[in-house]
Amino acid sequence: QVQLVESGGGWVQAGGSLRLSCTSSPVGVPIYTMGWYRQPPGMQRELVALIRAGGSTTYADSLRGRFTISRDETKNTVHLQMISLKPEDAGVYYCFADQYWGQGTQVTVSS
């Protein structure tokens, strides 16, 4: 059974930065795509970014330039660096690895 463990969420002032991390275990299970979705309060879940094995990435157009996704394939770990955060970036951020999902980590951005 694959499990995803997320970390790095929390509270930040607008303009600040956060780095989310997510590790898929057991490490020996091959994972092709890892990434993040987010769900703002009262809204639908939306793609933030994903990264495929080999390093190709896809970003939500509105987040490109402020968010950067990276991956350590040897550790089945994905990171999401978020800068210049805005109040509208707040929500629950969910990590995924292929068909598996994390529990979500809360990001709060105060104005």
C-alpha cells in the first residue's frame, strides 16, 4: 500500500514563501507522476503543478513563475516551492503520486 506523507504547510503573510514536501513510500514502488493539487475554501480542487519521471513539468498557467516543482526520484519525494504568496493561494494542498493521494496540508496566507 502506497502512502504519501506531506509536510511544510502553515501560515504565512502575503508576499512570503513556503515549501511543501511529499514523500511516497515504500520507496521501491515506481511512481511516474507526482504533483500537487489545491482546494481553496468553497472551491473545487485544481491542479497546481506536476512533474513526471525524467523531469518534465506542467503548471497551472496562473501560478507559473511563483511556484516551482521539483523531485528527487531516488527518494520518491516531490517539493513545491511557493514564493510571493497571495491570500488567494490559501487552501488545502494535496500531494499525489500517480493514483495515490495524500491527506492534504493547509496553507494559510494572511493579507
